Amino acid sequence: MDRKFPYFRDNAAFRMRMLPRPNFDGVIANFLIDRYQAKLMAKKPEELFALVNAEAELERKEVALYESQQWFAFGCDPDFDFWCKASSWTMEEAVALTLGKEPRRVTWENIRHDEKFSPFVKEFKLRLELSRRAEISGELPIGFSSFQFVLWAKKLELSYPPELEVVVTRASGNRPDWKAKYEEEAAAHAATKQQMYGHRTVISDAPLKPLNAKERESLLKMVIAMAVEKFGYDVDAAKSPTTDKIAGAVRKHGMTLDDDTIRKYLQEGRDLLPKD
């Protein structure tokens, strides 16, 4: 029913709105829907199963055709050589490249509208969420390199084009033992975090000066920029999971921060954003 009449599930509400004097289009639509539904109800179970399977296969082909025209078309193939020369990748760039797409064309903003029916877009969103969580937990360092992201993807057994690994390997200068390299990178990252915490302890012993207005505004700008870019903060949403994400990130680093405090500074930072 949904395939033949996309608005079928809204039809009952449509009928209620139009009664007692439905317009002509509504009458015709209701007649066609009722007749088709009666036709389906008259079929045997095995006939219905065959019809459902046929429609599912047809839908799969339609989705494949659409994606071949959209995100699998000419211009979406990535330039791995170029991207592996970059000193760091953003989350979206990394996800697009591991899915074999050109980040300058295939961005979340460009593809998110197809999430409901596109397996490719759903996979893109899933990987984006996994990588963001890995960065929050410290498993992926902020400003990670191509080598670090491919190591992480390999550890999670995420598929990616073989050519990407070839180019990353060539850029690293040799063919690495990926498991050993991952453990080496993880150990180096952990050591850096420990060193940072040591500096933080030394700094915390120094007397703190209150921030002036300009310094406070600068700090809020950094907070809102990081919230949007790294935690997916939607400034227009009535409710946002960003507060929980930030609180979780803070806890992972051995600190605590009240949810109300996070909301307060997000709100103050949001007020500094340019008005459209």
C-alpha cells in the first residue's frame, strides 16, 4: 500500500478532515485506495508474500539507481593522493574517504536529506557517530591524521577502499604492521594526555585571574564552535544531546561538570553566533 499510495497512512486523517463534504480529488483517491486494498485482502498469503518480495526487490533497484545517479556518479570518486598529503582530516572528510567518496562533494549537509531511504547515507551517519564518539573518548586524537584514522577504522573492521590503505601506506614511507602501529599510536596519544594533565596540575597551582569581558567572549566563541563542529550541536533544536555528550567527555577525563552549567555556556555562546 505504501509503495502504490505513498500517503496511504495519512489517508484516514485526510478523510476525517474532508468529511462531510470531501472534494472530488479526495473521493477519487479514497475510491482507488479502497479498491486496491480490497484486491490485496482477496489474495492468498503466498500471493501476498510474493508481491511483497517483488516490491522490495523493485524498491532496492530504485534506490540503487538513485544512488548511482547521486553519490556514485562521476565526480564523487576521491583523490586519495591529495587527501593523504593533508596533515589532518575532519570527521566528515575521513568518513567520506573510507566510504570511497570525494569529501568536497559528498558532505553530510548534501546527503542528509536522503537518510530515510538510502543505505549509503545511513552508513555515512553511523560512521560519523562512531568517529565522533571515538574522538570524545580519546580513542581518536583531535586533529587526527589519515594514518591514525585508517588505523582506527581497521581496528573496528570498518570496510574501506583498498586503494586508500595503499596510498596511506605509501605516505607513511613503508608497509606498516597495522596492529603494532595502532598500539604505538594509542600509547603515544595516552602519553600526550598524561603529559597534558601534568601541566594542568602545575598550572592549577598558579593564582587565577578573573576573565575580562573580551576574554570571556573569546572563550565562549571557542566553546560554541567546538560544540557545533565536534559534538554536532544543533543551535536551532529545542532539545539537544550535546549537553550529555560534553558531560560524558568531561567525565572521561576525570572531571565533572553540571548539565545546567553546560547549557548555560552553550546558550551564551549561541547568542554570539551571527544571525542569518
